[in-house]
Amino acid sequence: MQTVSAHISSKYQVVIPRAVREALKLTPEDQLIFLMDGEAVIVLRRPADFTAALRGLHKGLWPDAVGQVEEERARWE
């Protein structure tokens, strides 16, 4: 994990440091999402399509979902 700091202006504006812009692949007019958890904040680039961004998120959780469903159904009989 890398630490990067930025200054807050009197108008509460922040210049996003180059390392962060490059890591998030930000371009002008992009939108950001701020996930807040107490005093911790996670900054993410807002995806153009939330459905596409979430697709496959937990694909490693159930590697053989069809097989597991069939096993469970067999137990019911």
C-alpha cells in the first residue's frame, strides 16, 4: 500500500496527486465514488456501467455452482 498526501484549499478543493490519477486511470470529466467507513474513505473511479463492473465479482466463491446446486437438489429427494 502506498501513501500519498494532498492539500485542501480554503474552498475545500483537492488536487488529485499524479500517482492516484495514474493508478485509477482518471481523465478529465471522470466521476469518483467515495466509500466512507468511519474515518476511513476509499476513492474509486465511477464505472460507466455498474452491472458490468460487478459481473464476475465473486466468481471464485462458487467455482462449480451448477454442480453444487445439483448436489443440493439431490439431498432434497
